Amino acid sequence: MIARKRLLAPLVAALVLGAGCRAPVHTAPAQSIAFFDDFAGDSLDRTKWTVRVTGRTVNEEQQAYVDDTATIRVVRGPLAGGATNGALLIRGRWRAGHVTPEGKRHDFVSGRMDSRGKVEFTYGTAAARMRLPAGAGLWPAFWMLGAGRWPDVGEIDVMENVGDPAWVSAAVHGPGYSGDTPLVKRATFPPGQDITGWHVYAVDWTPDEMIFRVDDREIYRVTKAMVAPYGRWAFDSPKFLIVNLALGGGYPRGVNGTKAPYVGLPESTVRRIQRDSAAVLVDWIRVRR
């Protein structure tokens, strides 16, 4: 996702989740819960999460990230979309002429949070139950990053989407395979499902491979042998969790072809943001080790 991520996702063949054959049997080793947040409190738990404020954008993204309940907060009832104990809500908002502390101007604001310095781990299963918004150029992500210089520290994109309701993607980035990474897979949903429903996005991370899953169905597997032709395996050090909603940018533009009125954001999506109907819901986030 962020840290000068890919500017254009490669065209990759779609993998239909569960289409045509039975899902492989998954027998993971016994794990215990190392971290869990179901957003059941009255507000975001700041002992676990930091809400980021940014004025400098990357990837041609059109939003500024702000620490404001207008863009990121815990909700209950109808706003939680059926999540039992509440949910995290990240909403993109129209804020024409918003000026960041650095003096940068943006017409959109949104939310991004991470667990850097609070929740970090090496190996395990990271998972999040989420509902995503449809709308070309809306760019939600659930991902993991190491502390230090990017891409040397390694990046694991458990889930990304750019507003197309039919699919999500998973990817990894590291030294020699960053930005327009060759290690990426797009996965489509079965008939009758799309990104606007609740789904569990997860990665099983071990010293030798990463297995990406949607609703416990394997969609992509990256091994050390797959990484070796491109560069060093960068996934033996601690990573922290990130959830965010970007608006527009180079990756969405590469998919939807939109350059105006904003990079990667067509007028129809701008109107959706102006109606305050571009939001991500997160029921829970969990790490098992």
C-alpha cells in the first residue's frame, strides 16, 4: 500500500474462489491468540493503534489522512453493518481546500491507523473481518510493514481493492520486487458475493512462505523460491498492522483509467464521497501465533 507502493498493478489472471473444484484442506499448526481487537470499546484503543496524520502523499493518492472521528472511529448499531460488538469505521470525506500542517492542499480526507511500536510480531496468522465499499478509485487495504527503510523491511499486502466489487488482491514487496511487484494475485469472488459483504482476509506467515486466504480459501501462495529470482526474502523480521482507506492514485488509475477530475477517481466516485457513502467497516482484527 503506502511507502511508494506499486504505481500500476500488473494484469494478472483472476482466480475464482472455490470455482470448479473443492477447496484444499487446510491443516494449520495449533496457534494461540497473540492479539485481538473487536472494537467493542467506546472509542479506538490507542494502546493498540496510532491514527496517522499525513500531509505528504505517495502513489498520487488524493487524500490527506487526519485524526478525526469524521474519518475514523468506533461505531455501533446500524452504522456497524451487523457487527455484533461494534466496528471500526473508516470513511473518506470531501473537504475541499483542506490544508495539511505542511501546507499541502487536498479536496479529500480519510483515515489510516497502524500498530507500529505497539503490536508487532514475526510469523503467525493475521486476519481481519471487513466490509469494503464499491466505487472506482476507492482504495482500502489491510497490510503489514516492517519498521525501517522501505522496501528493504518487507511489505505484506493481505488485502487491497480499488473499488471493483468483483475482486481483491494480495501481494508482497521487498528489495528487488517493490512497486510494480511481480508477486501479486487478483482473486475474484464466487457468484453472489462481492466486496460489499463481510469477508475474512488473512495471511498465514511462516519462515518459508505466505499463504493468503479469503474466507479460509487459499487465493495465493508466495514461497522463498518464488521470491529468490527477484531479491532477498524480507520476511523474517517483525511487522506491524495497517488498515487504511486511500482515495484515488496511481494503482486505481491503472485499473480504471481515470485521470480527471482526480487521478484514479471518476466523477461518480467523487459524488459518492461527497454523499459520505465511501466507508470501510472492520469487525475485528486478530493475530494468532
